[in-house]
Amino acid sequence: MAEQNNLITESVLRERARLLNFIRKRIADPGEAEDILQDVFYEFVAAYQLPEPIEQAGAWLFRVARNRIIDRFRKKKELTFSQIENEDDDYWLDELLPPVDGPEAAFAREILLRELQDSLNELPEEQRDVFIAHELQGRRFEELSSETGVKVSTLIARKRYAVLHLRKRLYDIYEDFLEEN
């Protein structure tokens, strides 16, 4: 029993930081991420009570964490756009993407939405405003120029910088998904 406790303790200490980072990349809320981590460790301790030992503890922990994340998305209730709009303006992008088809798609969609919103928030206000007005609201540069008094060429340059930034950020996310799958 003492040997078993030592193995559990060693595995938890060795994998805790990596496992929490893995979960935090997929779950925005720190409290929820910590809850999932605790659930995974609880299952880990319970699994040691079974007759068959866990041979690769790290792989087992990550597999269980991934399953808990998927379970979370299965249980998560979809909100209507009006509910999202009233609760938090950061989720307006949600309406731009097609509906989800299963928990893994919901998971990927949530990460993409969060990263896209974060990327837009990182932009200087002038770039963000031009990008949203032109790309998402369908407004013309000439219209924006007459409203703001900013030259069309300046608005085009601001949008270009925004697109380059978003492209870089979304490419990094794309690469992360390729590595995981």
C-alpha cells in the first residue's frame, strides 16, 4: 500500500503542471480547469484500486483529461445569440461560425472563438475597428473614410496589419491542432 501511494504521489507531482497546462489550453475558466484536474486525479487514485495497474501514468492522465474535457462540452448547454450578446460582448463571433456537430467540434470551435476574440483584442483599436467594419459588417472603405475623416489608403493599411496579425495567430492555432491530432 505504501508503494502504491508513493507511485501515485510521484505521478501527480511529475504530471500536475503539464496536465494543468493541457487543460487550460482547452478550458478558459481557471476554476473549471482546476475542477477537471481534480477529477482526473480522483479517477487516477481510484484506478489504482483496480486489479490491473496503470503502466503509463502520464498517458493515462492525459487521456482521462481529454475525455473529461469532451464530457464538459457534451453537457454544456448551447446559448442563443441574444443570450450571448446580453451576457458578454466578447462572444459575438460565435454567430459567425457554423453550428457544432459533436463534442470535439464544440471543443475546437470554442478554442477558435476564444483565440480569435483574443487576437482581435490584441490589435490596436484603429486596426480592430477597420477590420470589424469592413470584414464583418461589410462596410466599404469609402464609407468609413467619410465617417472618420481617415484616408482610404490608411484604412486599407490598418486592415492589412490586422489581417497579418490574425493570420499569424490563427496559423499557430492550426499548427497546435495538427500536432495534437
